[in-house]
Amino acid sequence: LDSELTLAERCEFEAYSSLMLRSFYPAELQFLWLDPYNYSAITHHWYSKQMLFGYNLYYLEKRRRRAQAYIAACGRNETQIMLDAVEAINLLSAKLGDNKYFYGDKPSSIDALVFGYLAPVLKLPLPSDRLQQHIQGCPNLVRFIESIISIYLPLNENQIKQQAASKDKWNARRRRAQKEAERLNLRRATAKEQEASVSFVS
């Protein structure tokens, strides 16, 4: 995969690998495992369907605790984690530019690395989608991901039909979670206004 890369390019791959692990991976954990709406609507539901009942509950709780421990060890709050991930996405977008792949006209390890991190966040129907929206705001990265999917992960006709049917169901779950988040935010805002009014009267 990397036989045609120069020594400098191979070293640069190691640097980008470290960047994604430090700056993007915590945000991915935050959004998939710790965000309550993404977790309940997408992560929990998907894993539960893939595993036997009983074991799925154990596995999900274990993975979530590991994510919490990892985030805590990072020593950064949610806002800083998000900002670091956005910066990493911007660096990747600048590095890719108008090229089809990061190095030359054939994919290499860095393409596999970036695809592995970005594609799930881009493609999952996440209710809390701030990170997803930022990736969508980088057309070259979206084009890069779609190109790899079409060339290296093509679907047959039956798979396309199944995906379309499944997509409607997942998007419905996404919309329900987003509405619930809006209702909760409205209740919080109303409660704060009431508290402020009471304080003002007092």
C-alpha cells in the first residue's frame, strides 16, 4: 500500500496518525458513546441488534465506561475536544486540497486512516451532528470519502435497496431524538427564565 511513498511521506503518515488519535478520536468517542441522544438513538440501538441479548448490555456498558475513562484521561472538556477535532478536520482538508488521494494517484495508509475515522461520523444519522456538519462543510473530504466508497466498497442492487429501506428507519430515529433534544432545551431555557424572574422580583 505504501511501497511508492517517500520516507518523508511515511513519517508524515505517523504524524497524521498521532494527530487523529489525539485530536479526532476523543470527539468520536464523545459523540458516539457519551452524547445521550446519539448513544440512545444510534449507538445503543445498532450494537443491540448485532449481539445476543444479555451480552449486548454487558458489552455496551463496558464500552461506554471505557469511553468515559478515555475522555477523562484526556483532561479536556467537551468544548475543547470539539475544537481540537474541528482543527484536525481543517488540517486534513487543507492537506488533501483538490487531490483525489493524499499522496499521488493511488490510495495509501493515510487514506485508509482518514477514511476510517471520518466515514462513520459522516455517514451515521446522528441526532447531535455538529462534528458531522463540519465534515460536510469540507467538500473535498466528502468527495474523498464518497469516492473510496464507490470504488472500493460498492453495493450491489439488492444491498442498495436494503440500505435505502434501512436509511429511512434510522433517519426517523434521528428526527425523534432531535425533537426530544429540542423539547429538553426548551424546558431548560424556560426554567432559567423563571429562575431569573424570581431572582429579579426578590
